[in-house]
Amino acid sequence: MTDLAIFQKGQTLELSFALPLLATDGERLTKPLEVQLFRAITPAGGDTPNTPAGLSLWLTLPAADLAQYTQAEKVIFPVPLSQDEFRMAQGATFAYAVRTLTWGFRRRPVQSEPSNMVHITLLDVPEPVKDLQVRATESALELSWSQPGRSLTGKPVSNLAGYRVYRSRTGKPGSFQLLGETHTPTYCDPQFEFERIYFYKVAGITREAGQIAESEDSPLAEITPRDTFPPAAPRTLSAIYAAEAVELVWTASAEPDLAGYNVYRREEGGPAQRVNPEILRTPIFRDTSVTAGHRYLYCVTALDLTNNESAPSEEVPVETQ
């Protein structure tokens, strides 16, 4: 294996690697694999081994246990540290390598070569983000949260480099995708659809000496955004009385979810009433229900596909002489 990687998330070190599918002769493997993990912990300021030969066998994962750690054809093995271990190991370097093996004739082990070696220096990361909130606007889902004030060792946070925002459609472990990073405790997600469910989580980021670590995840925030946002009011309404009817024209709306328009008419001091029997699909209307010798006031509204209606346009007066 050549893709062993390590990452710190809160008090946990996560090892990830893909199990080999082929033997060294190019044939597909047919026997269950076991995984041996090798480790060395070097206190701060010590000399870290630079080859797998300097590591000691730490743990063996039987083939039956690997399935519970496999996500999308990759093994992600967590190495959690207790609170005391985390405090005591601050600044220490953890080095790992892995090796696979099968059992051959008469239970003789058939072992691979060691993987690449990885190492990581344990960092004091912030406490998990709290108070994650998400609200829907017409153009984006807006996230906000409280900035962590303490690290996991209880010290004031001094190394917070920003935040990573993750999103999922199901909320299940392993389904979250990184959306982006932000330096402030807010984030806007414009890539969403109304009436679809979304789950979010946020992690604080620590960067030191070229190394990145994350805090533990925030509690999940869930939202199913509803379209309650009306279109903009129509503009530049004009009206002319000719041939015993009032001709109305206005500027077409550019709303992407526009359904159509309504036309309202009233007389001085009276209530406005809709005069179109059905929603208008085009920005034009001919009102033939007027009576000569009257003064009417017209306005127009726009409707979207979820039946949200805009504010009315400016009123336009017309005299039917």
C-alpha cells in the first residue's frame, strides 16, 4: 500500500488507506486480508523514525473487522485519544505504517511490504463549534455559529485559522462533502434547491508549521428550505384607453421561477379587484370590462411557481372618455 494518510480531528487521529486488490504477480487476491499497524510516538523535540523499520507492531485488524471501517472502498481507522492522553501528548509526533497479510499453506503468513510511512504532530485544536444555525434566503442558505473560545486542553483559542463547512443530503456518516472554508463564523451556500432537505456541520481549523488539523464536528443543522419569497413587483406599467377597452403593457419580469401576472383595477376610494380571470403568461392585457366616463386606477403583480405574489406595481390612472 502506498496511499496511507493521517489526519487529526479533535482528539482522534484518522488513518486512511485503500486495501490492495492484486497480488505482486498481478493476480486478483482471493483470500481475506488482515492489516497490521505499526506505530512510534516521539515526544516533542525527539527524533522521529524516518523508515517503517523504526516502528513497532501496535495493532492487528482481522479481516472480519475491516468492513466496519470501510467507506467508499477506503479504510478509515480512527485512533481516539483519551483526554489525559491528549493533554500529555501535546507536541508529540505520531508515526504510522501499515502492512497487509494473508495466511498461506499450513497457516504461514504471506506479508506485503510495509506501506509508506506517515507522521503527524499532535496539535491543540479548538472545542467543537456550537450554535450552528441555518436559514433560507431567496438566493442562498445562510449559516452562522458561535466562535469557540477554548481549546481541548482548556486554553484560550489562539491558533484558529478558520472553519470548514460540510454538507450532506442524508446526514449519514461518510456522506458529507466539503463545501468550502471561511475565516468568519458565517457561510453562504447558493447551490441549493427549495423543498430539498440539507444537513450541515462545521469544524474549526488549526494550521501550524504546515500542518492542518480540525476540531471535532459541530452538531448537525438540518433545513428544508421553503420558497416563501415573492417576485419583484412589475415595472413601467402603462395604460391607454382605445376602442372601448384599456390596453395595459409592462416590462416582463426576469424572475427564473415566474408563473405569470395579475392585473388589479379600482376606482377612486374603492377596493382593488382582479380583472384577469386566469394568470397572464405575457406582460400585456386588454380590459374590455370598463365603462365610459370613469376614471380607473390599475396595478400589476407577479406570481411565482409556488404562488407567491409580489407587491403591486405603481398605480396608473386611466380615464375612459
